Amino acid sequence: MFRKIISAAAAAVLSVSLVSCSMTETPINKVEHSTEVPPKMMFLGDSIAAGYGLDGYTADDNYHCRSYSNILKEEYAEELSGKCSHTMVNKAVSGATSGDLISQIQSGQLDSDLADCDAVVVSIGGNDLLGILLEALKNMGISENGSFDSQNFDFFGAASLLINMNSDIEKALKQFDVNIKTISGELSKRTEGKIFIQTLYDPLEYYSSFERVTDFSGDKIGRLNEMIRENSADSYQVIDVAADFKGKAGTLTNIASFDIHPNAEGHERIAKDVDAAFRAAGFTYTTEEYGEKQLSAEGRMTIGVIIAGIAFLTVLGAALLIRKKNDK
């Protein structure tokens, strides 16, 4: 009778171990790696970021011209090859003001891309100011090459125009100060990636023969850039494109053709500025890697059952021996 009990218990323990699907498993671990460049980056803002004026640019395609975003996309895809994938998204819109960018962000259409971005780069402010300034130059009679008829030029009228324009510029600057805070806040709500905002270069420095204009534009654009710097705090990092372009408007922009946008050389220069900011900040990416084999949860349960079974059989056997001796 007692032998049958022991045999049944032993068989039960053995059957538990045999039906176990897997005693071991190989875990998949998430491993974080450091990299100098972002695996996913996004560019927002105006025509400077869109690549306006470059060969291959069209109003509905920011990806087939050699803009600074596309330059970096090409470089980083090669640099990250074999490590992780690289993605570049460019949602910049030619003609966009800071107010337009706020509307674009708040619309929600960028949310999915922003959610997993490592870096967001913003170029904004040019259309808030430069359009007003450039129109003033035309109204003053300054030609595209920066010359004017000094004999017939209406200096009094030009000075009056600048004074009247000053009111519009001041309103624009005041609103930009509000908008740059809003842009920063709205982006921070939507991404854990690092945010970068470029300063605005001054293309009108090119018109050095008309000091009144260059002083005026230098002051206003300088104040806009101060707003960008002062509002950065911990919410975004500043890429100082303005400092790199200072004194080089004639070679890095198309202003000689009355076009304020960067030329091909200008985009190469901005690409270097953005790249330097990225590498100073640093990024990470995560991979999934197999760890060493270990007991699975089912395996641990099976071993526990076996141990418990062995303990039970040992106790039962001892009890039987004691009973047998007592029977004698």
C-alpha cells in the first residue's frame, strides 16, 4: 500500500517536469548607446529651413535640394549606418511667420513626428521682420545691387519712411517675444527631444553704402536675436547662425539679387553650425540585444515542484520506516 503511494507521488513529480515546455529562456535586453548626432531630427520654420531658392527646391518638396537639413541627412545616414537608422523630417514652410509656426504646431499635424524626435531645429523670425525691411528698401528707391541716385535721392523721405516703419517693426518685435515663448512651450509639450532655435542673420548689412538702413536693420534684427537668446533658459539651445554670417551677407546669401535667402554656400555654413550644436549636445539610441540564457519562470516553478516532491517523498519514506519499526 505504502509503496503504491510513494510510486504515485514520484510519478506525479516526474510528470510535472516532463510537461514543462521550456526550462530556460534567453532574455532580450534594451541597451542604450551614445551618439554625437540625432537618429531622428526634425526641421521647422520658414523658407530658410525649407531651402527656398536652391536648385531642386519646390514649394511642396523640401527634400530634393541641398539645404542644410538635406546635407546633414546625407552625412548622418552614413555616420549611423550599422548602428541605428536615421530619419530626417522637414516641415518648414516658406513664408511662415512665428505666428504661423504656432498654428502649425497647435494643429496637431506634427505630433506624431515630434513624439519620437531626438532633435528639433527651428528657423523663424525672418518673415516677422525682413519682409518689412526689404519692402522699405524698395520704397526708398534703392536698387537691387544696393545703389541709389545720390543726386536725386530723397533722404528726407527715406528718413521719414524709416521712422514710420519703426512702429510696425516694434509691434512685430513685441509679438515675436511672446511667440518665441509659445513656440518653445508648445514644442516642449510634444517632444522629449532636444530643441534648437537658430538666430537670424542680417542680409541687409550688404547695403553698406546706405548706413541709415544698415544701422536700422542691425538694431532690429539684433534685438530679435537677443529675444531668442534670453528666452532659451532650459527649454531650448541656441544655434548662433547670425554670428557666423556677420560680415558675409554678400557671399553667403542671395542679397545681391535682392533675395534675403542663403545661397548654396550659406546652407553649407548653416549645416556646420547645426552639426556643431548637435555634437556638443549629444544623443542616445536604444537597441535590443540577447542576454545570457537563464531559467524561465516555468522552469523555476518546475524545479520548485520537484524539490517539494522530493521533500515530500523523503518525509513520507521516513514516516513509513518509523511505522514499520513500531509495528515490529
